[in-house]
Amino acid sequence: MDDLKIGVFVCNCGTNIAKVIDCDAVIDSVERLPYVAVARTYKYMCSDPGQDMIQADIEEYDLDRVVVAACSPRMHEPTFRKALQKAGLNPYFLEMANIREQCSWVHDDPVAATEKAAALTAAAVMRVAHHEALERRSVDMCPNTLIIGGGIAGMSAALDLADAGNRVYLAERSDHLGGNVARADLTAPYLDSARDMLTERVTRVVEHPNIDVLLESQVRKVDGFVGNFQTIIRAKADDGAPSDSVYDVGSIIVCTGYKEFDASRITHYGYGKLPNVVTSFELEKMLRAGRVTTKEGKAPQYVAIIHCVGSRNLEFHAYCSRVCCMTALKYAHEVKSAVPGAYVSDIYIDMHAFGKGMEDFYRRSSEIKTLFLMYEKNDYPVIRKADATDDCDMLIEVNETLSGETIEMPADLVVLMVGMEAREDSEEVAHLVNISRDKDGWFIESHPKLDPVATTTDGVYIAGACQAPKDIPDSVAQARAAAARILARTALGRIDIDAVFAEVDEEKCSGCRMCNELCPYVAIEFDAEKRRSHVISALCKACGACVAACPSGAITARHFTDKQIFSEIEGVLA
Amino acid sequence: MRTGVYLCQTGTGDLDAVDLHSVVSYAGNLPNVEMVKDLGTMPALNIEALVAEIRANDLQRVVIAGDSPGFFKPAFTTAMRNAGGDPSEVRLASFRQHGASFGIGTVRAKSVLACATFGVPYGLAAVPDTTPTHPGTVVIGAGIAGIQAALEIADAGKQVFLVERTGTIGGHMAMFDKTFPTLDCAACILTPKMVAVGQHEMIDLMTYAEVEEVSGSPGDYTVKVRKKARRVDVHACVACNVCTEVCPQRAPSEFDSGIVERKSIYIPFPQAVPNAYLVDGQSCTYVQSDGAKCGVCAKKCPKGCIDLDQVDEIVELEVGNIVLALGYDVYDARKIERYGYGVLPNVLTALEFERLTNASGPTSGKIVTKTKRFNKRTKTDEWVFDAEDGAAPASVAIIHCVGSRDANHNAYCSRVCCMYSLKFAHLVKEKLPDADCYEFYIDMRAFGKGYEEFADRIKAEGTFVVRGRTAKVTEQDGRMVIKGEDIVSDRMVDFPVDMVILAVGLVPALGAAELALRLGIQTDTDGWFSELDYNSDPTDTERGGIAVAGVCQGPKDIPDTVAQAAAVAAGALKSMAIGRGLDSRASVSLSDIEARAARLTRV
Amino acid sequence: MAIRANPKLITELEIYGAQDVSKCYHCGNCSATCPFSKEPYILPRRSMRSLQMGLEAKLESDLEPWLCYYCGECSTECPRDAEPGETMMSLRRWLTARYDFTGIARLFYLSAKAEMLAVIIVALIAGAGFLLYGFSQGSITQYGGPNAFLPASSVHIFDWTLAAVLLALLGTNCARMWWFTVGRDTKVHVPLSAYVRKIYLLPMHFFTQMRYAKCEQKRPWVLHLVLMLSYVTMLVLIMFFLESMWSGPAINWSVHAFGLAATAGLLVTTIVFLRKRLKKSEAQYQQSHETDWMFLVLLIVVAATGLLQFTLHRLGLDTAANVNYVIHMMAVVPMLLLEVPFSKWSHMAYRPLAMYFADLKAEEMVSKEREAVGAPQAA
Amino acid sequence: MTFEPKIVGFLCNWCSYTGADLAGTSRIHYAPNVRIIRVMCSARIDPTFVLKALHDGADGVLICGCHPGDCHYSEGNYKMMRRYPLLKSLLADYGIEDERVRLEWVSASEGQRFADIVNDMTERVRALGPSPVKAALEADLAER
């Protein structure tokens, strides 16, 4: 280890770092450290020339360790690892010192900042000396995919994958495909036929040689890891008796969709008590049957549509359900068409007509004389039975914000635009495939902006309304995005596994099995006859919990070994 | 099945693209069609009359044909039921949905109608054949959409050509400070992706280049790309900045949306990919004087990588798939005189504010009002942002829907303005806690995951959220007076503020229309590219092998753009996996569709 | 207390010209554009809102429509083409109908035919009446003097009676207007003293139309003012100086000068307005209600025949003068009898009254607010 | 001149380290006394790390992890939570003041919170003065 040669590269990041930190001083201080063969500064280490410089120095000084003092490793570690690789060095021989986000950007005193930067860089130098060459390994990728949920999202993803020649198992809990879209007749904002669209999808899915549709089925168990999952699905066999069967898949897409909000939870609307207060889905039924009438069988003269039922309020759900506004306008049009001469009023908070064609749809809705009444969040309209003398069945009291008046709106039929809710089985599903849910029960994507389909569990993707309320086009887009991820991997036929994971030294292991319980990814197996535990590297996510817990210090975390961290501690305090 | 055909139009879209008379006569000759009736545009339907008609012809199926027939369906469904028929046997033949626009209008309308009379979804009958697909892909536009699509495809080990008009990739997102609603800094999440693109062995990056011409057919396109003269060798340049230091000429900086100047030879921004300079020919003295004057940068360049005499170069790319990710431009606020943009110094557009508040911007994130400065070169007074002398605004007004939701400008909603305006309010409050911040909006469109919660948070931070659009902005002793109505608390708004931010809407990118023509794909009435099917196929187009991603298909926020961009990759990868992709829809003949539909009904 | 919405009203108002009010999505752009929009009278959006929801009682008590002069700015700037300006115009028509107790105004607005018919009938009756009267006591060849076909003195009496009738009708409608807008308003009570103190507002607004001058373009105001002043001048001349008007053939400049000027004023302005309405040049002239045409046509006929009357008399063509005079009256009588109390002309009275009432109410509200603010401090 | 304490911070990669980065990207300034060491999860933080830091001259040790329930590894922070009291009692036995070692939850979006914690801790440790461990070690050396 005496012949170790370390190169230190301090980035100015334009002035981002150099403005506060005296980079040359940092260079001077680290140059004195053992093994440091070369130390330089540059304006932008991450830039192509910056990386070229590092590579050139690796050649010239035949460096075997590299320290880059620059921005956060969360940002450019991959960049510099690639650079090392290009220069024929093991990428894990790199260590970064975060002197921007955690130094130059947060301190204004140049002296203290420079001192700190020097310490951080020194720590990196001392740590990197103990780095080991690690190899990324890759496992074969099983081209099959399990899709949980046979709604529009699930079917869209299935078709993309199957068309590409991959086997798809489409598991649906109910006895039919189509999910919530199957309940709709027309779609907003163009009033296209939802039914035709669905028929087309379903036909293609059912007839597709590469898709196995498993109706009335339920995923019981998911084992294994990305590229190699073993799943057990209980499906209704042809003879009717449900039976478990095992399916090997490489990826899983969760498209379990949503359930509608239970309108009876909002007492102000008297849903369940007043016969002519119905939910959006109930009106949808009437429209499909060509029978838009009151319970008494009369054609309604006044129809009122109330938005944000269960959405955008403090008591139930703070979030917007995203599709109700357009669906409400759709109903405004449909009711006017089904019951000519009916007066339709639309009681809303904000009109969310944000997408393509939607604002125009909103305009048309007012042109056909839909009366829009605006109310404040949480200030629920109140529905009551009208008096015998009134020419209507019910009266809706709204504190109407656009006029500042309290308005009494006549109604014979009230439609509640019930919002979207996470399904009650979402928790169960989350556990099954080991993904997390947010406070509202929606599944959490790995990055809200740049990675809306992946999850924290590699190989498990989410699409459609189970991630958050979404309309059809957005669900389809997300489903196809998930398919794209899988197609990219099946195209390569393999998955690269991170080289960073925990290892058990069987010599030291006492077989106490403490770690077995500890691992959240059940990545540690106990070998009964050897009486030793060992780690399934492909499952290990390298959290290091077991390492810290092991009483006999038998477990080491690659790239986060005690030795490495100890020397880092010495470094920062030197 | 005894079928009746009714033609009803809503009068939207390009109606005259369809010759209704020939459609009517065609419908008459279709099997099972007992009666055809043209009810004209926006007919007032009398359900009783329809019932009588259905009974008289004892129709078992009714087909409504038109630009958007869904608008009339409930009336017919009701009539069908009242006539004792099966309400589910009312079928739609939607011309708009299935792309009956100019050129193919009439024949498309006929085929859609045919399918409907057979009770077969158009999408099932009109399936084009597959054609052999070239493995390469060209992605036009390298904003977040283009970057995402390129990475998704390249990560599968497939060749991608990423063509970008400007000197760097990153698009608008690179200009942003923070992104709503999580407020993580745009650069921090974008630059790693940009770097990944720059380093990806399967991505051939062509910046400062434009698509000249596209020929060939689905699966086998030849794309002619003009690599504009950058005049700097991308690979040799080490971004040492010497050339910029010596350059005497200035021009407004595009990346800083014009609030500061850059030199004629410049780098768009420090983290630009590729990290190399370029020469802007419009302002360069040497170029403008045909090499007579200046040229000092070339002399001074330590690496000699500047070639001011470089000329454009044309390259031809053989690809199977084309991804359109052109993005957008912002609405020109000068068109709305009453807001005084361009006249009043402290009326800014959203993009200008993004740069002003951006930590990497000209004031390094300090929010200041403009200060008057005497420009020695032009010998005139001018208003500039000055981090030192500039005063912090005591009050900021943000006006929503500038150029959007307005019959006199753009009728559509730009989808992102509400949220970015709320983000601005947060940034103002964060940096200037004592400043008053006003949002003047019409509807607060916080529809996405975590958006509503974000809106609530901004209100809690003390921003005044006023429902009511500001009608005009005038000047009164140096301050901007805004006039509007505060609808909810029913008052007139008429007070001065120090800074006005116009939440300008999005418009199709420059050259999008021409490109659409060149590619033979459709655009909607607002100029956005038309998707193959609004619901079931939001990323493909009429033309096989050509897909749309991001805002060029319609305004979108970052998560939706990214999702769509990734979705596009699915189409491309699918065709590469089996080496064949779908042909254009127009390639399926009317007779084929009739035959297929007929066959499908029998099964 | 909740107000009952009536979605049906909007359909009724369509007949009065409000075709597009349902398009309004309440961005507040119009109110912000309007130079008159100021608390407590925010217009035109609030009236649009009341109309959309069909708050009849509220609309009936609103003065806002009368505070709008239809400069058209709001309509040009409206992002939804909801025509706020036209809506206010329609509301004025609707209010005119509401104020009128006879229901005739409503009838005219709802059916152009009815108005046409009424005008023709009244014209014929007037014509017949004057002819009978003329032949009964004079000769058609005699214009002035003892044997005159229609002696000025007797015509004068007729004028006065007619004026009395008109005043009675219009008076009652104005009283009703007061009752709707101020009288029955429980929220604000205007003390008598205030009425007296502010009475000067009436003539001021009537003769200067100063508010109209506030609009961005001044030309409409000038035209309108000229038309109105000419009309009033004519009225005064006829009511008080008919004999001297009649005198001749020598021109009596002291009166005739005014007469000629007024006639010129009337002719020029009406013709300009007519052209604008035909050309639909500006927003406010794009949608014309039948009553607008009737109003202009009658006015032109009256002015033209009046001028002709003057000339014929000077030329000594007495027979022609008499015939023309009957025609003149056939236009004058229906114009005064029908248009003034029941149609567009009534706004000559309603507008200044509205300004007057608005001012009184506003003053009250402000003082009320002051009390409200002051009260807790006192306590 | 005032005493500038040296504080070693052990931050989990997913929440706290990102939060510290956010403090940077949001330019939220805080005391330069803390030196951050990144671990994948707070569960990786072995008590010996803390002892090592104190032994090598740290005046204080700051441990940060995801908020309970937010752990990237679902329950790593709970393991730290359980380990912490034991560690504290051990330190108490050694006569190390309670405030020198501190466990805090900082999410990826809490840059401001992280800055506040660092400033607060720096003040407290500064008030306590140099770590007794240092003195003890020096005394030890002197004896030999």
C-alpha cells in the first residue's frame, strides 16, 4: 500500500466554490498528505475537459486512487466514476468531497470554509486509500412481466410489452378487464366513445398470443428480485376452483387504479337519504341506459352537479382528484342532450380545465347555458328537500363567491362528483411488492419529477391512478413509460447489480441469526447445516443495518467498511 | 342489423375537410343501412321525433356521424330506449377523433362511418401493416422531453441522434430555479441527466443543428440535418473563457431570457452540454463584415479551436423512428399592450423572473427591481438588473393567464402557469419575507400530485391570492399601478406595486408548423401536434414511426412531460425488438377497412 | 337570507339582446376596464352575475345598468366574448320594461311587430284627427291667418295636453324606478334632506352628461350631448314659442335661429348614429335592437319634415305646408306618445335619475360604514 | 478568540444528506463547524463511530436520519432510535455531557431545519467548551 498514488482534483465550479473557498490553499494542504501524487484545481471538473484532465493525469502519474472535491456526490459521482473507468481504473477507486453544497454554498467566512474544505478533502484522501476494487455484476433478465390490474393502464402496458414479443401475465381481481373506464360511456373533453376504445383494447389483449389474462385472480406472494421474481397467483381455473400457480417474471407493473370516494361520508349532501342525490357513477349508469330521470321517474327540470366531493378539503382529502371537473362538464353536456330544456347548474371551487381541449370544452359548456356557481373550499353547499310549493324537489344552499350572495339553487337531481381514493387493498399490494405509499395511500414513485414510473424497489413499476389521480391519456402515457423501462432491459437481456452490498465473513459468523430478522429485504439467509448466515447480494440494498448490528463483526458493508469510515473520521478531525 | 345513420356536426375543428354529401351517399350504400339523415350543424334534437323515426324504420342500431358526435349521443340513447330498442346500440363515428382532417378527410370519414355501422371500433379495423424498421432513432429537440426519450432508448443499447437547435441541451428546464411542487432545484435534477446524455455512447448529440428535410416512409426515414456553423470545435474547446473576454460584441443572452447581455462568442451557461462555446453569427463583427473586421477571438484562442469561417454542414441520418420533442416558446407579452410589457421597466415575464431569482442567474438569485443606467456605447439610458444598487421590491404582483384562456389571444389553458406562479410567490416570500406578494388568478389550477397541498402552503405563507384578472398595468411615479377586480371580497383593485410578473402562457415552438407539414402530421387548431388518439394513443401520430413527446403535443408540466417522453420510447423500442413497426394509418385502404370490419362483426 | 336562483331569466333577457352573457367566466376583466366601476357600484361584471343566476329582485333594484354608457371597451377586451356592454344595454331595456306599469314597454321590446303596429295606428289616428280638425274649421290652402287650416293657438293647446299625458306616464314610471331602486331598499335609508341637498345633480347630469365624458373616447359623448340638447331646445321652442315659430314668412331670427340649429343638430347626429349602426363599426353599434331603429327613423322623419315645414312656409306654399305638417305630426305624436314613456327615449329621464339616486345611496353606505368602523372605538 | 468546536456529522444518504445538500442549493448559511460523513442509512452508524470521533478530538457528534416512517430502507432509522439511548447512557458513564451527542431527523426537503440544527448544536457545544475526552487523553499522555 506504500506505493499508492492518489490524485486530488479540486473543482472551482465556476465561482460557485472558488468564490468562498481558496482552492489553491486546499491543494497545498492535501498535497502534504501521504500517497498524494498530484493535486489540481479546475473551473468545471464535471465538464468534458475537466474529466479529460483527470483521465490524462491517471495516465501520466499512473494514479490508482482519485479524489474529486466538488459538488455533492449525489450529483456527479456517476460522472467521475465513468471517467475513472474510461481511464482503466476501477470506478470505486473514486471518493468525492462535497465542498459545494455542504461548504461553499453554506458558509460565507472564506477562512473557515477553506479550512473545512481542506478537512473534507483530506478525509476523502484518507478514505480512498482503503477503497477496494468492486465489480458490478449482472444477472439475467427474465423477459416476462406481471401486470397487477387490468384497467386501461394495465392493458396499455401489456400491449406494448406483448407486441415486442414478451410474455405478459395480466392479473385482474374482478371478473372483467377495463377497470373504472369500463363504467364510462363517453370521455371528456371530446366526448369520444370510451366504450369503443375499451372494446378495442380488450379485444387486442384477449386475442394477443403473448398475454395471459388471469381474471378473478390475486397475487399471493412475490419472491426474488429484479429480473428474477417468482410470483404466486391464485386464479380462478376453468373448472372454477381457484388454484395457486407460480409465474416467473422479470418485472412487475402495479396498475391497481383507484376507488371512488364514499359520498355518504359528507353529511351536508344527504347522499343515501335524499333519493335524488346520486353519484357521478350512478348518473353514468342512467346515461348509458338512456334513462335520465328522478327516482319518481320524472324528467328532471333542474339538474345540479357538485364538484370536489371528498376532494380538496380538510376533512377528507386535501388533494385534487384531477378528472372530476372535466367529467362534470361532460355530464352538463350529456344531461342537456338527454333532457332537452333541463337547466343544469355546476357548483365548483376552481374549474380545472388544464389539458388539451379542456378550456374549449369549458367554454362550450357555458355556451349551452350551464350555470356555474362557485363556492369556497370547505364551505360545503347544503342540500335540503324543497317545500311543496316549490317547482323543484330539492334546494341547494351555496355561499356563492362570484356574487357574494347566499344562493338557493333549485334541483330535481343532484350529481355528486365523487373524487378518487386509494384502494383499500393498496397497503396489501404495497407490502406484497415492497413499495411505499404516501399519506393518502397512493404509491410513491422513485422521483416525483424525473422518474414517475419506477419505485424504490428495483423491477417494480407503477402506472395509472394508483400513483395519483390521473385521466385516461396520462394513465396510458405512464403505463407505456413503465413498459419502455422494461423493454429497455429486455432488449439488453440483463440487469446490472450495484457492486455495493453487505457480505458475511463465514469464519467470523456465529450463526446467531440476529441479522436475519433485521434485514428489511429478507436478503440474509441462514444456512442450517453450516449454521452460518449469508447475504443474497442481488436483494441487498446496502443499508448496512446488519453490519452495525452484528455482535461478532462478521458482516462488512462493501464501500462503507469500518476501516474506510474510521479513516474518514480521522480525516475530518486531522 | 337495421341501421340508421344520422350526421350531426358540432362545427368545431376543420369541418370543410370532409365532403359530407359524398359521405351521405356512401353511407346509403353500406349494408344494413336503412336510412341516412343529415341533421346539419348543432341541430336542436327533438327526442320524440327521433323515437318516431326509429320506430318507423324499426332501427336496431343508430350511428351518429360527425366531427364530435358524442355531443348528441345521450339524446339518441334516450330516444333508442324510449323506442324500445337497445340503448347500447347507439354507435359513434367520430371524424375528429380518428383524424379526418385536410387531405384524408372524406375517405377517413367514410371508413370511420363504415366501422360504426358494423359496430366495430375503428381502431380494431384500421390496423396498418408493419414495415421493416431501421434500428436508429432521431429525437428532435433536447429539452427534458428529448433528453428523457433519448436516454430511455439509448439505455436499451439502441442508437439515438439527438438534434437540438440551440448550442446546448437542457431546454427551458435548465433555465428554471426550482421546480414545483417539491421545490427541488431544476439544475440539480437535470444536470446529471444532461451529463448522462453527453457521456452516453449510444447518443449522437447534434447541438446547434436543425432538421432540414425528412423523406422516406415509416420504419425507413432519411432525415437531413443542417449542422449550423458553431465556429468552435466542440471537442477541442476547454471552455477557458478567453474568447469571451476578448470579444467586443454583445447581444442579449437567450439563456438569461434577455435580462443581461452575453458576448457574440459565448457559452449558454456554465453546465452546458456540450461544454463548449459558440459564435452567434447575427452579432459577430467578423461574420457580419465577411471577415473584414475583428476576428480577435480566433487569434487569442489558446487551443486554436475557433474557425470563424466555418460553414453549415448537412448530414443525412437513416432512422426507423422519429421523436418530436420540440417543446414550446412563451407567449409574446408585447402583444398585450395594456400590461405595458417592454414599456414599463419592472414588468417582467415569467422566464425573466426565473432567471432573476435563479441562484445561478445574473443577480445570483437576488430579487431586485431594475435600475436606470446610462449606456456609454448606445449613449442612452437603459433599465438593468443590478445586484448591488438594485432595490428589493416591497410588493410584487403576479398576473395569471397572460395570453391564455383569452379569445383575443390563446383560447387554451397553458397548464403550468398557476403552479409556477405559486412557486414564484414562494420564492419571493422566501427571499424577501417582508415583501407583499399578490396572485391575480381566474381559476387556481392545482391539479397534480401534491399541487393542491402546495397551493394551500403558499396561501399559508401570507401571499395574497386574489380571484380576478388584472386588466391593466400603468406607471405612476416609478411604480407599477395594477387595476383589477377583487371578486371574492368584491372590491376594485387599484394600487401600486414595485414589480409585476406576467405568467405568460405557452405557444408552439418556432418552426413547429413547418415541421409538421414537412413530416405530414396534423396539428390541432392551436398549433400543437395531434396525437393518434387523444385517449388510447397520446404519443403516436398518424404517420407510422413518428411520435410526439412533451409540450409540443400540448402544454404539460415536467412530470407529465417525462412520463410521455418515456412512453414514446416504448413505441420505438417495441418496433426495434421485432424489427418491424406500424405503417401510417392512411396506408390502410377504405375497402380493406370495410372488409376487416365486416369480418370482425361475424366473430 | 338566501336568494333563490332562477336559471330561466337568462332566456327571457335574450329577447332584450343579452345573447352571450352565459359565456362569462368571471375573470373581472370588464369591471377593471370600465372607467365607472368603483365601489359601491362595480360594473358590469356584477350585473352579469346577477343575470346569469336570475336574481330578478336584485337586478330590478340595481342602478348599475344606468351608470354604463356602453363605450364598448369591456366587450372588446372580454376574453370570452360575453359582450358585457351589450348585456348592460339589454338590462337597461329590461329595466325600462320593469319600470313601466302599463306593460306597453315590455310588449314593444318583446315584439317589434307590436311596436311597429302601435306607431302606425297612432300615426294614422293623429293624421286623421288633424285632417278632420283642419277641414272642420279652416281651408287647406290657408296656412296662417284667420282661416288657417291648423291655427297655431289650437295646435299649442294640443301640444300642452299631450305633454301633460306624457308627463303623467313618465312620472309614474320614474316613481316606480325610485321605489325599486331606493324606496324599498331596506339596507340603506336616504333622508329627505339628502334629496334636497343633492337635487342639483339632476339638471347637471341631464344637461351636461358629464359622466359620459369620462369614457375613453369622447366623440360618442359629444354626439349624444348634441342630439339631446337639440331635442330639448326643440321641445322648449314648441312648448313655449310655437306662435313665433309659426310666424312668417319673414324669418324671426330670435327663435328660428334656435330652431334651425336644433334641427341641424338632430339631423346630423341621427344620421351619424344610423350610419354607425348600419356599418356596425364599433362594439356598441354591433347589435341593434328593433327599438333602436324605430327611435332613429322617427327622429329623422320628424326633423326632416320640420325643416321642410319651415321652408315651405317661407316659400308661401301653404297647401303643401299644411299637408307636410300633418305628416310631421303623424311622426311627432307616436314618437312622443310611445317612444318617450315606453321606449328608448325614457332613458332621458332614467339616466339622470339613476345618477342622482346612485349618489344618494353611495353617500348613505359610506356614512354607514363609517359608523360601523366608529362604533367599536366609541364602545 | 472564541472556541470553535469541531463537530462530526453522520448523515444518512437518502434524507439527511440530501437535506444538507438542499441547504446548500438553497444557499442557507450555517456554522462551518460541522464535518459531514455520509452513510447509506442511520442504521449503519455503529456506536464505535461515535466513540472513535470523540476519541479523535470531536467536541460533538451529530447523527441525522430520515423521519420515522420515511426511511428509504423502511425501518433503518428505528434501529438507530433504539440504539441511541444505550449509546447515551454509555457516554454518560464516561462523563461526556449529554448535549455533545445528538440524534435528529432531517428529511430531504428540510435544508433550513438542518441549518438550524447545526447552528443550535454549535452554540451549545461551544458553551460546553472543549471535549473532556481531549483533556483526559492529554493527561494520559502526560502521565506516561
